[in-house]
Amino acid sequence: MQLYRRMKKETSLSASQYIRKYRLERAAELLKNSNLSIADIGWEMGFSWPAYFTRCFKDYFGLCPGAFRGNFGNLVLKTKAS
């Protein structure tokens, strides 16, 4: 069986969709746990333009990276205050 079909069968994602999912989830971790700029995180994850990274991130998570980072920061502060 070809790799593409096997991957699609196992993950229900194409190879490019799987790679994008991995990159965006890794970017989310960096937004939560690092002080890197949003542009630097986008470049680290292989996106050639910060605007394209932002658009892909928003399509996947429903929030732009800055709002995601801000919301996560608020959750961390509330958790630590409790």
C-alpha cells in the first residue's frame, strides 16, 4: 500500500494536513511556554511569512496567535492565583 493511502487510512489526514497539524500544535506549545515572538515561532515552524502563519493558526484554533497566547496567559495566572 502506498504511504499516502496508508497515512490517510490511519490518521484520516493527508500527509500535508498531518504535517500542518503537527506544526500548528507545536507552535501552540511554543506560544504557551516561550517568549519567542509570534513571527519567530512561525519561522521556527517552517512558515515563510508571519501573515500566513497567523492565518493558518487562526483557521486551526479559531484564534490568532496573539489572542491564543493572551488567553493562555490568563488561564495560567488564574490557576496560579487559586
